Amino acid sequence: MRSRNWSIRSKITAMVAVPLVALLALWVFATVVTAGPALNLLEARDAVHKLGNPGLQLIAQLQRERHFSTIYVSAAKPSATDLNRERAATDQAVSVLREAIGDADLTETVTARVNDLTLLLDGLPAARNRVDDRVEKDVLPVMRDFSSMIDAAFEVSTSAAIFFHERVDREVRGLIDALRGLEHLSRVDAMLAGANTAGFINAINRGVLIEDIANSRYLLKSGVDDMPDASRGEYARVVTSSSFIVLDIMQNKLIGDSYAGGPPPVSGEDWQPTYDRTNAELSDFVLRQVDKVAQDATPLAASVLLWLGVAGLLGLAALVLSILVSVRFGRSIVGRLIRLRREALEMASERLPSVVRRLQRGEPVDVVVETPPLEYGGDEIGQLGRAFNEVQRTAVQSAVDEANVRRGINEVFLNIARRSQTLLHRQLSLLDRMERRETEPQELEDLYRVDHLATRMRRHAEDLVILAGAAPGRGWRNPVPVIDVVRGAISEVEDYKRVDIRAITSSAVYGRAVGDVIHLLAELIENAASFSPPHARVQVIGQVLPNGYALEIEDRGLGMSPEAIEEANRRLAEPPDFDPTDSARLGLFVVAQLAGRHQIRVSLRASAYGGITAIVLIPGDLVTSAPALPAGPGGGSSGGWNAPLVGSGDEDPLRKSLAELQWQGGEELREVTVASRRASTDEETHHVTADPGGPAPSLVAEELSVEGLVQRRRVRRTPNEALEMPSELTVAPRSVPRNSGPAVSESETAPQAPRAPRVPAQRGPSPLEMLDEEPTGEIGLDGLPKRVRQASLAPQLRKPVVERESTAPERSPEQVRTLMSALQLGTTRGRVAAARTESEGTEPPVNPDDTVSFPALVDVAAARDNAASGTEAADGDRAHGTGENLRLEKDA
């Protein structure tokens, strides 16, 4: 029962009722406790009156039957006359006792002892049979049978004669001890009768005899000591009688003389009359004391009952007075507390939330106006009201201060992040220029490593922006392929080489969400790589769904408990407010904020490999399918995701003829070994499964400037149908000569910092592409180079040329097409042959079971251009850097 949900009236009522009920219970308890001794005295008196005399008569009769049973067992020619007489008297005593037990109202304790006694009495016929059979000549078994019955009878007396009065109980204990002393003296009588009848006593029976004499003397003395003075004087007269003195002398002889194996030193003729007289005197003395105790219990019980009545009346009067006072003061307290509660609830449920909402909106708040004082008098409740005034004033002031502190912290985070972003943008711009100028392979690798670290630092700076509640500055204008988004996320992860990109269905993410999706995926991929063994791979799979696009990031690491997964999914579904004390889950907070910004659903589940699988569901309004592309001769696509850079109008005859020529020349390409532009990126051989029927990836390597804008290079696009690729393309890293710098040797091929997956270097610009090129000038406001006509012409071409009249006959379009087709076909065959020759002489065998893993993602179109030249070769080498294809077009 929870009292926190009770009303104030209920609590005050309970607060008053509990003491009253406790007082009532105490009064009842005191009454019962006081009446208990009186009732116990009366009950004990009745029990002693009903069970005392029958019990004592039974004990005396069992003692007499035991005496004659020992004589019968020890005699050479026994006579059963006396024994049968005593047995009949014993049966009569047992019958009387059973009737008394049936009439008495006994307690549980007394009833248990009575049951024990009746159970032993039920065994009396069996004990008599053993005596009659005389199987054993020894008296000890007979003694044990009858002594156990007598002891059980004493236990009944002990449990029944409990008066719960100190003086009476002490006298009762003394009487019972005296009776037990007489029992041990009766055992001496029985043992001595058997020994005198047999004419000898063995050592064991002599020891038992001496022990019974000692117990008898001790119990008689201790019992008399607990009796009142008058009883002790009467006992003194008994023990100073001549018969008791003679009996004591005989006991001393039995103790002192050595007679084991012979007749006892005291004969039966001397012992029996003396014992009978002494036992009768002692029994009469004890019975008189029993009657006296029973008579004394009645006035004691009456006295206790009188005091009980007086105490009960006084307690009842005090109880009624307490109820009246408690009810009156309780009503007063309840009324004032209800008013305090009402005003406190109004403050807590209306005014304080309103203040907090205004503070969250940035509105000014006057603490004095929002916390009016409450008056409740000058007593403790009034003090409580004034304390509540201070509490609400402190709460409002704390909310104002906390809002100011949080705002200041967010501004600090945002300021630091913006400064870091500015420096990182400048650093990336500088690295980009250095990479383009550098020709030394080792230095270029170090630059790529620094470039990758700067990219990760940029993501961490964006984390600060997100923690501050702002949005990162990166944005894209055009849709970006999902594969490029995934590569961009991988490029921002430290262990990028352990990430495998599996099946990624063709789709694109709208530019407004690209930056946040990249950041979100990078956090999840880095978490998967960090919490998995160094040799384990992280798998990334993507596919289009009816309601969006799903990406799965699976690791084979340590995993999480079901409770931790449930808690993480709850935080991802309901992004909490940023808590600076929970610094261990900043990544989870960033993912939740980014997902909540675009309604992206992120969930975690246990992986079949023991790790964790993160599922990212991008909603349908953030993704788009592949845009329609110009069809090639074979019906395929002639470009990638990026719009063609060469021409934008209708297809002219020259373009058509060149495309047809490329399609015809591509029929001879069945299996091509494509060399990586930089062998140092990966020495392993990968197995790529290409889809000859789908669109070929874009051959344009788009790089972002520091401002986040696209840096485009003029690269020729080839239709998919120009190369009929086999279903399996074997890719082996090799050194390819560069016109713009030295190639990388095999010794420099150790894994380095990540670079964007390289796009194979293209052939030099065709005459058609050269028609569209214009020199570039300065960078415009949008980050794109401004074209300045004839700014980059050679000095010889700046002068106007006077055209001479041609003397050669003018060729028809059909002749021009045939000529260009022949040139193109010869060039294509030569490159194919060169590539095949070089691979046969230098390439290692290919393992068909290898799987493409990042960064060894090779464009299928790399088979078309194995020899790059000039500036395009250098730029193409940069385009092959891990993750560089993710530097996509974005808004400044």
C-alpha cells in the first residue's frame, strides 16, 4: 500500500487514527495481560483440582504395583495374589484419571503432556506381560517401564500447575520436587524389595540404588526450600520423627557398605515397615501443601481482576479523550494543508511550467512577479508556506540561471566548432593543393593520411555543432548516390580498411540530407569498428524499400545485453536532451539528433555473429531513384550520376559515330586486368562481380573544395555498351607509369591513410571534348571557377589567324566518320593488347573467392583506360584516394 497517492485528508486521518488505534490496542493488550494472570490462576486452580488428586493417586498406585512386580520377577516361586490386587487398583486409578482428563479444560501444553501419559498407560498391559513371563530375572527393565509412566504423570502435573504468579509458582515447584523425591525413595524401596527376594544384588543395581537415594535426598531438600516458612516448619517436624531417622540410617548403610553380588545390608523385614510409615507421613505433608496452594490461588485471582477493572476504565477514558482532541485538531490542520496544497499545485502545474517554457523560448522572466508570496500564519504551517515561497523563488531563479548557462555553453561549443571548422576547411584546401603538386609517392601517402585525419577532425567539430543545437554547415544541392554517401562515411572512420561494402542498390539521397546521413553513418560505422576485434570485418549493405532506403551496418564484435539494446533503441527513437554528465554516449546522442532531424529511423539488434546490427531506414522523401541518362548504342546508360560535362544539346552525327565506333571496338574486350593507379593502396587481389547490363559508374571524379563545392575535371564518358564486360572482372594492383609523376614502387604499398576510391585514369580529351573546354578564371561566390574566354591560349594562338583557302578536296561527313572510326578502333586494340601483355608478365594469379572490400572498389570502366596522360592522370590518381568520391557537390 503506497501512501504517496493518498489525499492530505486521508493522510491526516491516518496520522490521527494510527496513534488512536495503537492506544486502543495497547489498552486491550494491557487489559488482556492484566487479566491473564488472574485467569491463569483460576484455570490452574481448576486443573490442579481436577487432575491433581487423580494424578497423585495414580502415581502412588503405580509405585505399589512396581514394588510387587519386582518381587514377582525376583522370587523363585512367585505368588501373584498381591500383584493382581495392586494391578486392579492401578486400573481403577487409570480409569479415574481418564475421566478427569475428559472433563477438564486443558491448554495445549497440558494436552500434549496428557497425550504422552495416556500413550504410556496404553502400554501398561505389555509391561505386565513381560513381568508375568519372567523372561528376564533382572528388575531394571521392570523399573524402567513403571518409572517412565510415573515421570510422564509428573510432567502433566508440572505443566498444569502453572499459575503465572511468582510466589505461587515457586511453591508449586517445591511441591513437585518433593513429590519427585518421594518417587526416587519409592524406587529404592522397589529395588531393595527385589534384591531381598532374590537374595543378592549385582553391582549395576547397587549403583542405581545409591543414585536413587542421592536424588531423593536432594529433591526433598530443594523442594522444601521453595515452600513458605510454615511449610518448612511442618517438614522439619516430619524429618525429625523416629521413623524418618531410622530410614535415613538404613539409607546410609546401603550407600556405605560393599555388598555387590551378595544380599543387601538391610533386610526387607527392617526396611519395609519403616519405609511405609515415613512415606505415609511425607505423602500427607505434600498433599496438605497442594491443597493449601489451590486455596491461595482464589484470592490472588480476585485481587488481580479488581486491578484489571480499574486499569481498564482509566484506559478507556483516556482513549475517548484522545479521539476527541485528535479529530478537532486534525480538521484544522487538514483545512490549512489543503489550501497550501492547492496553491502549491497551481504554482507547480501552471506558473512554473509557464516560466520554464518562456525561458526555453528565450523570453525575459521577472522572478519577483512570477513568485508571489503565500501567507499562512505564523505557526509551523505558516513557516512551511514561507519556505515554499523561498523554494519556488529559488526554482525560478535556478531555471533562469540554468537557461543562461546552457545558452552560454551552447554558444561556446558553437563558437569553438565554427573556428575549428574554419581552420579545418583551410587545412583541407591547403592539403588538396599540396597533394596535386606532390609527385613523391611516400610524401603523397603522408599527405593523404593527414587529409584523412583532418576529415575525422571535421566530423568531431560537427559533433560540437550538433551538441550546441545547431546544424552542420555541409550541404549539397544535387542528389548524391548512396554508394558515394556510404564511401564518404567510411572515409571518416579510422579503421576504414576493415569495412566491406556489400550490395548497395542504386539510389540517391537528396542534397539537403547528404551531410547528416554521412555523419550518422560514420558514427555507426566507427562504433562498429571500435567494438569489434581488429581482424573482424564490418559489413555495410543497402537496398531500396517501398518506403525509403535501408542500410545495415553489421559488426562481429562484443555485442550488447538485451537491456542495453533496448535502452539504446529507446534513446534513438526519442532523442533526449543533451546531458554533459553522460559523456560516454555522445555518439549515440549525435546519431539520435541527426536521425530525429530528418525522421530517419535507427535501430539496433543482436547480430547472428554475436555483434550488433545497426539498421538505418532513410524515409522515402529523402531518397530518389537513378535519374534518366542518355542511352548509348547498346541501350545502356552513357554516364553516371553526374550530368555530362560535354555538351548539353541534341546528339550530333560526330558524337553518334564516335559512340558507335566505341561500341564496335569494345566487342573484343572479354577479360581485362586493370592496374591500380597507386599500388600502395592495397596489395591484395579482389574479386569484383560486375553487372554488364546496368549503368556503368560515373567516370568523373568530383572533388570538393574547402568551401564544399565541386571541382570538376573534363573526362571523357564511355557508354556501358562500349565494353562488353564479363561477369567477373579480375583486378590486380600493379604499377602504372604516370606522365605527371613517378609511379609508386611495390615497397611503398603498405596500407596508408584512406583515400577516396580511385576512378581509373581516362584517355586524353577527344576533339569533341576539346571543343567544349574553356579556360578557367578566378573562383566565384558559389565556389565554381569563372570562365574567361581565351585566357589560357598559347601565345601563338592569341593573334588572329588569317584562314587560307584550302587546296585539298573537302571530305564528306561519311568520310570523316569512317576515318575517325578507324583511328578509334586501332587505339582500342592497342590498349587492350598492351594491358593483356603487361598482366601476363607481371600480375599474380587471381583468387576467385576474394571479395571487394573498401577501399579496393574499382570502377568497371577502369578497363577502358589503362594509360593516362598529362594533368588528367595526376587528377585521376587523386580521384582513386579512399573516400575521395564522397567529396560531392554541396552548398556553401
